Amino acid sequence: MLTKGLLHGTIGAAITAIAWVDAPTPALAQDQTELRVGMTAADIPLTVGQPDNGFEGFRFMGYTLYDSLINWDLSQADAPSKLMPGLATSWTVDPEDATKWTMELREDVTFHDGSPFNADAVIWNYDKILNEDAPQYDPRQVSLVAFRVPSVASYRKVDDMTVEFTTHEPDSFFPFQVSYILMASPAHWEALGGSWEAFADDPSGTGPWKLEELVPRERAVLVPNTEYWDEERVPEVDRLVLLPIPEPTARTAALLSGQVDWIEAPSPDAIPRIEGAGFEVVSNQYPHIWPYHLSRVEGSPWNDINVRKAANLAIDREGILALLGGYAVAAKGHVSESDPWFGAPSFDISFDPERAKELLAEAGHGPDNPVEAKILISASGSGQMMPLPMNEYIQQNLADVGINVDFEVMEWQSLLDRWRAGAKDEASLGGDAINVSYTTQDPFSAFTRLVKSDLHAPNGVNWGYFVDPEVDALLKEAQESATDAERDETLARLHTKLVDDAAFLWVVHDVAPRAIAPKVEGFVQARNWFQDLTPVTIAE
């Protein structure tokens, strides 16, 4: 069960969150409009260009203030999001050398401080995370994003508006990796004395929003970048206010009392009350998995495949769906069954506690010798859904078959720091699994970074030190695929193997419910972790 101390901390978070919402913000002119958003994060995400707080940070403080060379098209609700030109108008691979990529840059783009965007800015931004000798090298940003671009071997300026990247090996996943590296202003950093701390208070990107005010743990106020290079995406509202409210009850209270217009991840048991009060709850399928990422270090209970399969069969996913008010999809693997990468696994992930007990008995476990495991979890966070009640439910499911789990509960960013440190690091507190939700919207994020044998800490986020030569070979084959169809077929074989090996404990896929006030119009919920707030309007 969850501890009294944890429950006390949760109540404290709710009180604090309401206090944050009550904090005054600068008055609006009579004809101006404002969108106020209650985030699940416990603090304002990092503003320097590579945000913390997971993909919620990217959603609200990444792709708002900044652009990448390659952006996501977030304009559609009825199809998976695809990559589109951002600050690069094109990217091509050399037909004679598949490790070389040329990117033609967008002309006449300026940063918020008025300085020009060009090839020198691209080199500077990649140096800030990949070149330890660069004065702008920032270990904090390195820890947040460098693991997303492991393919980059080198990069160079061809001319003022052209950059060439070289990858370690042919890699069809490379454009997806580029989408996570956001462009900050070198000139502005220099003008602030070469201080990332000063830059955090006064950031400068090329994105559709600019930061007007920042009060840590209270609010961030963003205003439109009226000079944005894509005229169709200049924001419609005059002000976007971001409020960190990690506790679901506090977010609901803020919405119902009119203190915010929009909340992320409303509590399922509050949804009938929210809808009854005239608010709209919107959701959409998106590439997400809520798993336990299992440690495979020496001594881990998950090194036995029968234990891993038993844990997957012990979970009553339909019960969890009921707990979530139906706002989820039961997982049959890492990706959904409709995904082209699903494949044809023979291990059917279902609720079968009797078979789970049989498998545990085959592994030498029983009532007198239960499996013991420690799981690292968060109290909230981007993509984490309702982690406390979900984990408590799973804890009982596992106990019913003979797997006893204890939880180490922490703030979301603290959990992410331990995830990046890896299972062997003392920061992971001897944890046997970690509950971090993952995106599956691109091959690298879905698979490579989590299971490629050489991408454990500090090289990447293979947290559990998973090693399987066949998996490595399939990843390499997929990376070197000449066509999307070849890539998808290989990834389907990879996913089949992962499921048949029960490589993770998979629970549900989220559908990203969010509750919005009736006066909020124009929002298109993309099938993506990121969302575009620029077309949103506030009705009179």
C-alpha cells in the first residue's frame, strides 16, 4: 500500500498548487485574451532550449519557444503525426555515402533577440551538447537530450545556409533524432555573459512564443512572437500562462473554479463532474506505453523469463481501464496492435493469474518464496497518467500471484534523473524496475534507446542494461533499411521478439485526456506527445 507519508505529501502538493494558481499575474488589456494551462509538472520546465520534465517540458517549453531543424506536423487529429520542415527546408542523404546528410536551412529567420539564424547557429547548438570543449557546452542540457542523438559522428558548415551531418553508420532514424535538438540564440547567450542561468531567465529561440515572465514553481507567461517565420502559426491568444499543478485534485479544483482554462490529465473520477459543469474532455490515441522498465543486472528477479511472463499475466488491465474511466487502451506489447511495428508475437499478454502462478512455480517461487522487487515510481509527470492509484492497483495484482513489490516514490524529474543514471548507479537505489512512460512515435525512441546493448548509461537510457545480440542485429537492419516498408517489417520482427521474451512489463497505452473550458476553441489534438497551441482562441 502507499505510505501515510506519501499521502500527506500528495495533500501538501494540492494545497501548494492551489496557492500557485492564486498567485497574481499581470493584468490583461480589455481586448486581450489569455489561455491558462494547468500542467502535471511540479515546476516550470527548463527554458534554455532543451527542457526537462520529459515530453511535457517539450510540449509547453520546448516547441513553444523554440524550433528544431525538423519539426512535427501537429495539425491533424485523424492520422499519426509526421515530420515536416522546420528551420531546415530539406534534408537529403548522400546516395554515394549513406552516412552523410545535407540540410538546407530556412532563410530570413531571426531569433527573439533579433539575431539571425544560420549555419553557425546550428553548429553552436550542436556543440552545446556534443562538444565538451565548447564554451557553451552545458552538462545539464547534455543529460537531458544528448542520448537522443547517438548517431551523430560529426557536423560541419557547408555555407551560411547549409549544414552537413555525418552519422556513425547509415541510419534511417536520423531525421527523428534531429527533431529533438532545439535552436537557441548564440548571440543572446553571448550578450548575457555566456551564462545559461541568465539565459534561462531571458531565453531566445525562434519559436512562435516568447517568454515574458518566469516565476519558478509558480508560473510562466508566454506571448506571441509576431515576427514568427511561419505566419500561419503566429499564436491567436495574447498570452499563454503555464501553471505547474502536479496533483490531479488540485488541477480539477483549479479548472472548476475558473482559475485555469485547461488541465492536463484530469483525474478519471472527476471527469463526470468536469463534464457536468460544462467543460469538454478531449482525448486521442497517441504513441505511448506505460510500462515497468525491468532491470537485467546481476541478481535482478527479472532475469528469469518465467518471472517476467508471470508479471505480465498478473495484471488486470481491464480493471486499470475502469480505474482510468476508460481513458486508456490495454497493452499487448510495447506498441499498439494497430501499429505497423506490432508483428505477430506468440506470447499473448492477458489477465491469467493462474498461469502466472504456474510460471512462478516453474521458476522456483511460491507462497514461501515470493519474488521481491523494488520499483521506482513518480507521483505525477508527463505521460505518467495516474501513477499512484495505478501502481497501487498493480501492486495488489502482483501480490495476488506471489510477486511482492515496494515502491520508491519521487518527483517526476527526480525519477527521470535516476532513469538516465541507469540501474547500476547508486542513484537508482537498488531498484529492480522503473516506471517511466515512453513515446513510441519514432523507431529510435520506441526501441533503439531502450534496448540497444551499448546505449546503457552514460551512453543512453537502456536503464536495465538489456543485452540481446539478436535485438542489436534487428535494430541495425532497421536502421539501414532503404525504404519505410522494409524498416517497418524489420521493426515488426523486433517487436515480436521483445514481446515473446517479455522484455518489459507492459500495462496500458494512454489516450491523453485533457479538460478544457467551453470558451477554448480551435484546438486540434494531434496523435502525438506534442501539441500546437498557436491556433487556439478564447471565445468572448
